[in-house]
Amino acid sequence: MTQFDKRGNPVSYGRQKGIDALDHAFDLLHAYQADPLAEVDRIIADHPDFAMAHAFRAGLLATATDKAFEAEMIKSVAAAEALAPKANDRERLHIAAARAWLDGDWERAIEAWGRASIAYPRDLLALQFAHVGDFFLGHSHMLRDRIARVLPHWQRDVPGHGFVEGMYAFGLEEAGDYEQAEARGREAAALNRQDGWAVHAVVHVLEMQGRVAEGADFLAAGADGWAPNSMFAFHLWWHLALFHLDADDAPAALKLFDEKISAAGFGQALELIDGSSLLWRLWLLGHDVGDRWSGLAQKWGARIDDAYYAFNDVNAMMAFVGAGDSEAQKRQTEAAKRAAAGTGTVAMMSREIGVPACEGFAAFGRGDYAKTIELLLPLRAKANRFGGSHAQRDMFSWTLTEAAIRLGDRALADAFVAERLSWKPESPINRGWAMRADKLKATQAT
């Protein structure tokens, strides 16, 4: 007899106790609270023939975008596939998605989760996996539209309604609808102060609009809700550090790096990305980051040959450049080129963005600013193809602006500065670049 989870989705497993426990594990992931992996491991120990539990574990490991978890993911996919003949259609879509991801076809994986969310519009797990998959592939409008497809099925009394609103808010922000994104994000965050993704959506609006003081205040005011026991807190602390940096307070940003962003020891790639991204911005502006680069580069070094995800590779390259490790830079570029020679989504991202971006950042590190611009400038229009958010991909604009000024290219420096001032006219960082560009012009005019 078919059983159902708490949102009315069909489950092939026959023991309600296991289904209820898995619902709890799902809710931990929806709120990015620790620790859904430990929870599902306990469920599988008690219910080893629960297909959906194995599929959930596989999806959870997949969306960590870190080869360090691949061996465990292989086990979960194999276990889920062995149980697939007894699974229902919904569960088989989850299993197919995990298999596609493991095979390197991330686009097919996301569409399988997306199909599950269309067929079962209250399958919040499928929706979330597809949503974060759209994020990793830089599908900005799908971050919005995939959620919009199911909104009519998520009345306020449906468990998890706020999580759907939070995802929709982030999709609206990435699609440029800042007013609606902020309103819906704030509403979702008010419904559940632990909902880090809803908080994240609001923060992105404030970041993109240059509302630095508001952003810092918003994060600080809600930290007692979203920070405790959170698997996502390191990223929100990163956003707070960006607000401090944009307010010309580098010491506060470094303090957050030391006390919050690196607090978990950079055990996964998602944490390392934020570490690299923050130090790179500080370093570009001439701030002394001490020996922080070396520790970060050492962590990335354990992944240097993985070439698992181009976004990881580029952020690793920034750490190797910051640490002055030319051998690691060479190895990272070679790894990205090997990935680019393959097939599937990962290969596409490496070919189109990963390889030239790695080479461009390496060129900046050795002071070849003309080469930096040659390699990075064409990527600006298509950088979304290797994932991340608009705020994360801003590293290209930062690097190009600094490279143009250091090169002494007046036209490019003026262009990049004008671009940045158009959407953040009050930013001390952007104004600083404008002043340097003006001095460059005055110096060259004489």
C-alpha cells in the first residue's frame, strides 16, 4: 500500500516511522541546519531498504559539488538503483537525477529533479535540488521560473511554504526583480528565522543595490536565528564581510574571515570558495592578509587534481596566486584542461570558463595585466555558464578594473569604473578606483 510523506508525496516504503524520520531530515536540509547527512545515515541503518533515503543521501552529497564526497555518493547511487525496481515513479526520478549527476551530466540531473517537481509539485526536496542545481549552473532565470511553476500548490498552510518563498525570492533577485525579491525574502525570513536561504535572498538584494549599512544591520539583527547549528552560516558571514569591505573596513572583514568563515576549518569546497573570494578582494585592494593565503592554498591543494567543478578550480587558482605558488597554478590549469577535454556539463564549464579564467588569474599574479584583460574580458558576458551568483562572479569585474588601472589603460579603466559606479555610486571601493583612474589620466596627460 502506498504511503505518503507529510506534504502528500507518494512513498513506496511501507514503514511510516522511517518516512517521518526522513521528513525531518528533509526539513534540516531545507533550513540548512545540521546535520541531514548524519540523520539520513541513522535512517538507513534502521531502514536499509528505503529507496528514497538512499536517493536523498545521493542528492545531498552531489550538491556539495566536492569530489571529496564522490566515493560516498557512488555507494548511495548504487544502493538506490538496486532498490529502484520497487520504487515509485517519483523516487525513480530522484535516483535518475543522482545517477546523471554522478556521470557528469549535471543538466540532465537538474531536469530530472525538475520533472519530479512538476509531476509532484509539493516535492520540496526535488524542487530544492533543482534550485541549487540551477545555481551551480548559473541558470539565473530558472532559479526564479522553476519555483514559479509550483507556487500555486504552496498555500500558506502547506508545511514548508516559507522555504519555497525563500527560494523564489532568491530567484527573483538573480533575475533582477529586486523589489519583489526583497519583500518576499523578508516575509519568508520572518516566518522562520532559521531559514538561511531566505535571509540570503534579502542580503543579495542589498548587496546588488549597494545598501551596505542596511545589509550589515540586517545580518547582525538576525544572526541569533540563522547562525546557530547552521551549515550555511559561513556564507552569510562572508556576505557580512563583503558589506564591511565595501564600507572600507578591511579589519572587520579579516576578523570575520578568522572567526567565522574559516571556523569550520575549510572542510568542504563551498567554504573554501568563500575564503578565496574574500581574500582575493582584500588582496586586490592592497590589504595585508598575512599568512592566510598559505593555509587556504594548502586546503585547495588536496583538491588540485580533481577538476570536479570549474567554479571550484577558479577559486582555487586565486588561492594559489595569492600564495605565490607557481607550481600549483600550473597543476590547476592542467587539471582544468583535462576536464575540458571530457564530455558533459563539467567539461563544458571548464572549456568555456574554467580554463581561460584560471589562466587569466594566473596572468594577474605574475603582473601580466594585458594578458589578464585579454583572457578575462570575453568571459564577463558568459561567466554565468560556470555557476555562482552575480555577487560571486563580481570577482571578474574587480580583477579587470584593478588590472586596467595597473596597466595604465585609460579607456578600459574609465569603462570599468563607470560600469561599477552605475550600480554602486556610493561604494568607497568604486570611488577609490575612480580616483586612481583620474590620477592615471592626469599623470598620463602630462
